[in-house]
Amino acid sequence: MIGEKWMKWTFLEAGTKIASKLLQKVIGVAAVTFSFNVVASFIVGLMQAIAGFLAVKKQGKKFFPNRQQVLGSIAFGTLATFSTIVPFTIFTLGGDIGVNTFIITLSIIPGALIDRFFFAHKLTSRQWAGVALAVVAGYSVLGWPTVEGLLSMPLWVWLSFAVMAANAVNQGITQKVKDVDPMVKNFWGGLTNVTLSLVVLTVIGSLGALFTFSPQLRNLWLAAPLVGGIVIAMWSFNLLSYKGGASIALKKLVMNGTFLSGAMLFGILLFGESMTWGKAVGVALYFVAFTLMDNGTWNYVSGLLGRKQPASASDVSVKAPTRV
């Protein structure tokens, strides 16, 4: 299982997501107004567009491979712009890295539905149980709130759910245009981010924020380009995982389990965030959910527990009868 090609790219994607999440908190804390969150998104998109343009030119590839790949990359970039600006705002509002990350990992639910209805990756009842357990894990991380408590959650919690939904749709878009060159995708997605960020700054009357370099914004100007570079790698690893044969639900369980554990740990170590029993139980349940979802892991764990798994049709060989 670990040797599968898509697993390697998925673990690398998780590492870039952890680094990006930590830098998002740095930027969110440094930003004094919403306009500077948009400025940070503009910088990220600009880094991607420039890197994509230079790579495509150097490799002699086409910027317009076909309409579906270009439109898919632009659609991805549109949702990615939202998923870049909003996390900065979440941390400006005091969001918790661990809770925010876990909410975003719940995109496995809409991701599984996209898999089922658009890509014919059917899930067994055991795998659906894993998805349900992942939901329970997320509820645990939120602190087991009542219905009233859930409805009165802070704004940053609901914004986290919005990012979760956008990310799930983007996974579907990525799988639909998985044949696009990663740097072509970075060019069009980054260019979309730059354009939309400029539109938002114009609408809110804050274009001048692009030229504000006050000392309190130093961390923002230092961290935003780093996020841009990390996102370039992240998008590429995401695309390569699907080229390696990943499906949305299984890929996200592997990636999210790694992403969640790392982000939560570093949030505690670097930003002094709290470690609650709800978070601990949620992480543990998430790995159980992964075991239920992934056939290779399930067969391995079942073997350790002494349960003999029935051989698949491809593993059955016809042997001549033994004479006594």
C-alpha cells in the first residue's frame, strides 16, 4: 500500500499543506484589515503565475493545451482564490489551526459523493462507515457541541466549512483535468487568483494596500511569497497523485490524516494552541476511518488481528487435485 505511486505524492502534498497552514496563521495574525488578506492572496497568485509562465516557456509546452484543461484550471484557480483569502481571514479572527484543519478535512464527505456520482469510484458499506466515523471525529474536535452550540459557533468556524466545501469541489475539478501539465495549471490558476484579488481590492477601494510596507506588515510580506512557492508544489503533488491512480475519498483520508496530525501538533508547539481530549479523540478516530476506507490497510490490520481475508478472484489459482 505505501509503495503505491499516488501515496508518495499524497504525503508530499500533506507536507506542503502543513507548511502553508502555519504560514497562513502568521499572515492572518499580521494582517490588520481584510484588504491585506487579499494582498497576501495576490502575492501567492502572482508567484504561481510567474513560475508557471517561465516553466511552460522553458519546456516549450502550450499555454492552451485544450479548452477543457484551460477552463478547468481557471475554475480551480477561482475556488483556490477563495480558499486562499478566507483562511487568512479565519486566523485574523482568532481561528485555531487544529480545529480549522479538521473542519477542512471533512471535505472527504462531499468528495466521496463526487467520486460516486461523477467518477464511478463506488464505496463499499465498510468504506462508507469510515466516512461516517470521520464525521464523528470532526464533531469530537469541535468539542461535542449541542445543536444550539453548533449554531452559535464563531464566524471563523463557518468560514472553515465554506473552505471545506470549496476544496471538495476543487478535488473533483483536479480529477477531471488530471492530464493538464502542473505548471500550465499553476499559470492559469495563479493568473485567475491575481485577477480576482485585484477585482476584490478595487471593489472595496483598497488598491493602495498593495503599496503599504509598514513595519507591522513585515511578516505578511515575508510569508506570502513563501506560501506562493509552497502552493506551486502543493498543486503539482495534488495533480500527480491523481495521475498515480488516486480516488478523491481514499486520497483525502491519507492526506488529511497526515495533514491534520502535523498541523495540530505544530499549532500547539509554535502557537500555544490548546490540546483537548476532543482533538485527541478526533485524530485517533480519523486514523480508524482511514483503516476502514483503504482496502490495503484494512487487509493488513485484519491480518494482524488474526482475521483471514478471502482471496480476491485475481489471487485464486486453479491447482490440480492431489493424489493420495
